[in-house]
Amino acid sequence: MVAKYIMQEVKDLNNEGDTLLYPRMVIRDSCGTDELAEYISAHTSFSPAEVKGVIELLGHGMARTMAQGRSVRIDGVGLFTPSLAIKEGKEREEPDGSGTKRNAASIRVGDVRFRADRQLVRETDLACNLERESGGKSALCRSRYTPQERLALAKRYLEEHPVLTVGTYASLTGLSRTTAGKELRRWYETEGSGIGISGMGTHRVYVLG
């Protein structure tokens, strides 16, 4: 089956007023557990029900493992890593030690981050047959917030969560993921913005600075 793509316009943050074009796949729907189980069953000796049972157990097993403070690596799929967040209604602990200190009862697992295995990316690329969507150009992703309002959104989010990812910032602001990543880097590089950085490469996240 052919996958469609469009060329997405995004702002060039290095040249104000300019836009750049990036290819973006058109995601038409999602494949559920039942459909995936049918595919695996057709290529193995296991029934769809058996495959579905294994997939469900895999999820439970991953959850129990990550609950022990461990990441889960599935060869050919990727690395799953839990991240923590402050429970709703609880204030953040101050870096200087002032204020209320957070204990385990105030903290929860807020998300699970996924980093794809290079093999999964390569196999997806090899199997992908791309075709441009008719009229395949998308309008510029415009945010309804000003840059300073977006900065305020980021800092407000970080007052309640330990880290901010590019994907989360894109969802908060309405920017494309590419533009969101560039803008976060610009905030980090701007003295006094209040945005810091933690980690490197694909594990890079943003924190209160």
C-alpha cells in the first residue's frame, strides 16, 4: 500500500518572515492490536488469539519492569523509558532547598518515552512506498500564541512537570514539531528565558533554568 506525504510549511526561525518546506507523512489511521495480531499470525504458527495474549502480556511485563526504575529495550523495536511528574495540585520543590520538599507520595510516573531502534527505522524506510498527496502542500502551522505567550506556557508546564519535550511543546503551542524544537533551542540560548536543557541527542529534554 502506498503512503502519502505532503510538504509542510514551517517558519524559519533563523530568518524571520521566511518559511521552509519539510516532507510530512499523512497518517490515515492507526493499526490496532487485533489487526497486528492477524498479521503476525499469518506469518507464524500461532493463532491470532495467542499473539494478542502475548502482546497484552508484553505490555504488562514492560510496565512492571519500568516500575522498578528500569528501561525496556526490545531489539528491532526500540527503548522505552519511564519519566516522572509531580502530581496535580502539588508544588515543585525549589532548587535552593526552600519550600516544601516533595516525597514519593507527591510524585507519579507521568509518561513513557520511546526511542526507535535504528533497525525499525530502516525496515520502515525499505518497506515504504511514498506518493505525494494530490495538492500535497500544507499551509504554515501557525500558533495562536505570541512567542512570549509560548514561553510562558512552557514555564507554566515545567512548574508542574520535571521536563518538557519537543513533542509536548508542539502540542501546547500549536507549532509544528520542527519549529517547536528550534524555538525551544532558541529559548535555551536566550539569557534570562528561564529555560534550561538536560540530556543530549535524542534524550534531550528542557527544564526550568
